[in-house]
Amino acid sequence: MKHTLLIKDWLYSFLFLLFPRCCVVCGRSLVKGEECICTLCNLNLPRTNYHLREDNPVERLFWGRIPLGHATSFFFYRKGSDFRQILHQLKYGGRKGIGAIMGRYMASELLASGFFQGIDVIIPVPLHKKKQQIRGYNQSEWIARGITAVTGIPVDTEMIVRRKNTETQTHKSVFERWENVDGICWCISRKTYSACGRCVDYRSHHCSLCCLSGRD
């Protein structure tokens, strides 16, 4: 048994020399047991802790729009912050695995608060087919996979489809973002599930919303 463990440790060290794993935020080398971000950056991650606050800013964005039970974002997105690299590498750097890892981190912290209580299914917001072909994957689906790994709640990627391809929302105001996504998705199932935002024909079902990052 000890011999097997020594071989595994040696192999890990050898692979690390050939393919060094670095923190996506600060660039430091990751040690065994660390994923995506180092321990120091994980401790310094600008968490919102919105899941511990009723009527938090994310929930307010949806007041009067959908019958929302809970809403939160995991950490703040701040201009100039190195933590932006988490999202940039996930969306544009081809590193889809970051989504699953951060999804697990987020779900682990939300779980104790009862955030997922009563949730039947996780529905990642879909990309348009053209955009997904270019990117190669849907980052929301990979975040959802990470959440599922912790909660055991199934993911449904066929519940809704994206009907039109929209322009980037990076430089849009809150109102412009709502207008940009209005009617872009369509619910193709009669099951009693719902997804988030005006983009879904929710038909008065209950839903909870969580996203990886939100603006401060």
C-alpha cells in the first residue's frame, strides 16, 4: 500500500514538472489538494454572502419579474480585480473545468444555509447553438455540474432552448440587459420546473437563482 502511494506521489510530482498547475487568480503554483485557485486566493475571494441575507441586491433585481424564492451570487465582480480571471478564463479561455470546480465551491457554502431545499432540478441557462459551437461548451452547464456534484440535484439541459443569438451584455446597463434577454429562451417541457429571468416562460412556478459572480 505504501509502495502504491509513493508511486502516485512521484507520478503527481513528475506531471507537475511537465504541466505546472497555477492559480488562475495570482498565478502561483498550486499544491496537491488545491484546484483552480490557491488557498490564499480562496480565503481572499470577495464573497457576497448574499445567501445569508433576505431581500439581497440580487433578489431585488427580480422583484415583480418572476416568482423567485432565493437568489444569490457567489463573489463580487470588480473592475481591475485579479479575481475577474476566474470568469474570463471560464468564458473565453477554454477552461470549462473552472466552472465545475467553482460550482462545487459555491454549492458547498450554500448548502448549509438551506438554499437548495425544495429544489428539484438545476437548469443552466443555454447558449445559442452558434455561440456554443464557437466556445465549445456552455459555462453555465459546467457550473451546474459542479453544483450537482455537491447537492445531488439533477441537471436538465433540455428544459429550455435559446431561440436567438444576442450580443454581449458586458457594457450594458441593468435595464438594457433585461431588454437584451427578453424572450431569447423558450421552455419546451410542461414539467413543473422553472428557470431564471424574463428569458424563460416560467408560468408562475417557484424558482431559485444562483450565479457565480455579480457586480459590487
